[in-house]
Amino acid sequence: MAKPIDPDARATLRGGLPDRYLTPDDIAEMFEVPLETVYQWRKKRTGPPGFRIGKHLRYDPADVRAYVAQRKDADRNAA
């Protein structure tokens, strides 16, 4: 059964992340980037930190929040 598509996935970041580990699909949807970009971030270690549960890649919502805050601070300091 396919999960319903959130019409505005960024609302998840604004309203609070779900109380579960996030999948690469969740990350791609939230940041409105292709799934391949999420995998490239992981490979280059430039995106939110992920971890493996067996063969499955997951993201901790707290780490994603921290990543977003870090990116915002970096952009403010660069401006």
C-alpha cells in the first residue's frame, strides 16, 4: 500500500518532524530534491547524517533538525 503524498512536505519541517526515523524518500520529499541527491549527500557527507539499520538507511529527526539549523546559521554568517 503506497503512502499518501504530502502536498507540502516542507510543512513537516516547519510543523515538526514525525516521531519516527526518516527514510531517504522522506528526506528527498522534505527538501524537494531528487532521491539521487540524498544518496550523493550521504556519499559526500554533505547532507544530514544518516545511519544504517541492516541494509536500510534512516535519518534521526533530531539530526535533520540540527542539520537545517546548521545550514541556516552558515548561510546567515556568509551573507
